Amino acid sequence: MNEVRILRQRRGWSQRKLARQANLPEADVSRIETGRLRPYRGQARRLARALGVRVEDLFPTDKAE
């Protein structure tokens, strides 16, 4: 499960509510949560702002190894 979904569910928000808060189409939120869409920078910033976190918290990069 990805961080967007985890944080959204912790807030008790539906995908529709997150989409409205982030000014994104609901379908895009669904695709981002399922990994079928990699958000561009603007989308990632809007999601992070809506959820009250940093972009890096939503989309961590694995720099280990």
C-alpha cells in the first residue's frame, strides 16, 4: 500500500475528498494510489499540501544499496 492511500485513510477521507482537497480528478487519485499513474511534480505537491506532508513523505525514493 502506498503512502498516499495510508495517509488518506488515516484521515478518514475518501478518494473523492482527497481529490477535491488537492484539486485533482478522482480517477487520478485512484491511479496514483494503485501505482498506475506516477504523478508529475504539480500533482505531487498538491497531494502533499492537501495531506499536510512533504512530497518526499508521499513518494520516498529508495536510495539504499
